[in-house]
Amino acid sequence: MSRKKIIAGNWKMNMTPSEAVKLVEELKPLVNNPDVDVVYCVPAIDIIPVVEAVKGSNVEVGAENVYFEEKGAFTGEISTAMLKDAGVKYVIIGHSERRDYFKEDDALLNKKVKKVIEAGLTPILCCGETLEQRETGVTMDFIRLQIKSDLVGVSADQVKNMVIAYEPIWAIGTGKTATTEQAEEVCKGIRDCIAEIYDAATAEAVRIQYGGSVNAGNAAELFAQPDIDGGLVGGASLKADFGKIVNYK
Ligand code: PGA
């Protein structure tokens, strides 16, 4: 079975609404690749103009965060219904910046994953180790714990349609990419973990991205690995290079 590649930009806290529309227009002729699902995960305030700007292209829009409650007194938060109504298809859950700076733990992330799936949106669930964890040799133990905790109560059929992003924290925004071997080893480890929790068919179907300093120069080699189904791209998604990453072959 061959999995379709999925390459997503994670814009983080960059791009005002007007800058966002300009970037989408600039990238439009560059990100055409029918073999790849292309997603822009953008700040909440950019969602409506970006959904409008990508119309007629192959690009889908994602959010960078969401709250798990249906609606109500949660000042400052955004619901899945709001995202869906605005035209969003994907939601990043558990990015290391959310886990670290905003103290989002696995119990909270599990609620978010379930809510996103229930709403008919696709979660891009992030996991990844710190440099210290890598150096002490607990990378896979830590990531397995994240995956198992974040997927409590999620069915095999639901997992088949989701995306998992492996992002070693030490490689994010540092220009220090994991080697192809390191990235493949962990992505395969995640797939094995899914096979253990669920079954082989679920592991075969789930798409696993690598993220962390992906650029136009390293994308082809990373995405050629058997267990790497695309990338979650930060810095390089904000420039023309993203077109080269989408057309990595
Ligand atoms: P980076 O970010 O590509 O700038 O390293 C990746 C991410 O945080 O998703």
C-alpha cells in the first residue's frame, strides 16, 4: 500500500492577514504537485483570508491549535466548529512549542485529538524528544509514551486517517536536521508502536511526517525513506523554498 505524501507548512506566529494573502499568492504557482497533499497551518486570524486565497488551488488550510470544549465561557479559545465553518481541514495538536511554552500535557492533548476527530477534522499530532532525552537514550521510550497517552480512546479507523509528525525538539528552528537515518528510525518506531497498540493495517495506513529544519536541500532524501510520508515545515514554509520542498522529487 502506498501512502500519499503530506507536506504541511507550520507558519507559527508569523504573517499578518495581509502578509498571509501575499505569501499564498506568491507560492501558488510553486506548490502544485498532485502527488502530494499540501497544507498551510496558519495563525487563527489568518485562516479566513487564507482559505479564500487558496481557493482553486491544491492547498488545504490547517490551524495551529484548538480547544477541546464544544463552546462557551473559554475566553480566547477557538472551537473545532469555528475552524470547520471557516474551511479548515487539519489541526496541529501538541507541537513542542505548545507543550513547552504553554504547558499542554498529554491528558489535554488527548482531549484535543478526540475533539478534532469527532468534528471531522484531521489532527496532525506532534511528538518528539529533547536533546537530553536523545543523549540519554530514551528517545523511543519517551515518544511511545506521548503517542500512547495522546491516543487513548482513539479507534484504529480514526488513527488510519490521522497524521503524526515526528519533530525532534533539538532540530526545530535550529538548522540542525536529524540525519535521514535518525528520522527514519524514529518514524519507523512510531509506526511499530501504532502496530502494537492497534494492528498492522492501521500502522500501514497512518501518515507520519518528519519535522525539524526541513529545507529544499534535505527534503528529497528525508521523504524517500520508507516510513517518512512527508514533512511539517516551519521556517522554510514562509518562502519560495516551500515550492521546492513540495516538488522534492
Ligand atoms: P522548522 O520548524 O522547520 O523551522 O525547524 C518545524 C516545526 O516546528 O514544525
